Amino acid sequence: MNGTSVLVFNSDYSPLCVTNVKRAIVLMLAQKVDVVKTLEDEYWASVNELFEVPTAIRLKNYVKLPNYSIPLTRKNLYMRDNHMCQYCGSREHLTVDHVLPKNKGGGWTWDNLVTCCFSCNNKKGDAINLENVGMKLLNKPRKPSRILLFRQYLSDDYWAEFFPLAQ
């Protein structure tokens, strides 16, 4: 239970960050948050009181975020593409493919990179037109939303309801 993470929503229910149970309870005691969801039959004990263990809280006052950009890393790219080849759907031997090859002017950008298996990457080569090599993208590459950063926590069933499958 000490390792339980708590999802923090802004006052408009947009995901803001992840914190620990102790910090969430401090925010509850300071009356800065509303509890959105708790763990069933789990409690955090102080000397005088028992607290239900929160798994999601919402700030009462809106916090304005700076214009935050998700860093373009291999890990984030794989997460955006759900660790799946964007040509054939394979989850084995993954690499990164430039949709428009580097030697044809394609850059390291969200809308030009996809997760790709080794076989499809070799088959595509430096082709510009995918139809010429009998290939098609399963999903159009695009810059993901901030929800991508929270996707790693979706294995926790108690948060899955808060995140639609959309990126």
C-alpha cells in the first residue's frame, strides 16, 4: 500500500500528475482536493484517524499548466503506438521507421515516425509511396496528448475508467 500511486486531476477533471498516498492525504486534510475514488477496504492510519486510501483526487482550484510538450523519445513513441508495428500489427522485434525516409527529407518528428517491426522496416526500405511496396499504415502518426504520459499506469484497474483509449 505504501507504493500506491494517486492520480491527481485538475478542477476540470483533466489529468494533472501522479502523487503518493501520503501527499494526497495531506491535500485532503488541507481541504484542497475532493476524493474521486478510493480503494475498497484499504485504510491509511494516523494516531487519531483512519483515512480511506484515495486512488484519484481532484483539485478544488484550477492549476494553469505551462504549454507542455511531450518529449519525442523512443519510449514515448512505442507507448503512443501501443508497442505495435504500425504496418502489420506485430509486437516482435520492434524498431522505429521514418514514414518519409531521412534521405528523402523526413525528420525525427511525431508525424513522421512510427513503431515498426524489423521485417516491415526492411520491406519498406526507403520507399516514399507505401502502396508501391504493398504496405499501409494502421494509424496515421501524430503528436499525442498528455494522456500518453499516464498510460503507463493503466495496468492499475482502478484508473482505467479515467482514460479513454484515444491518444
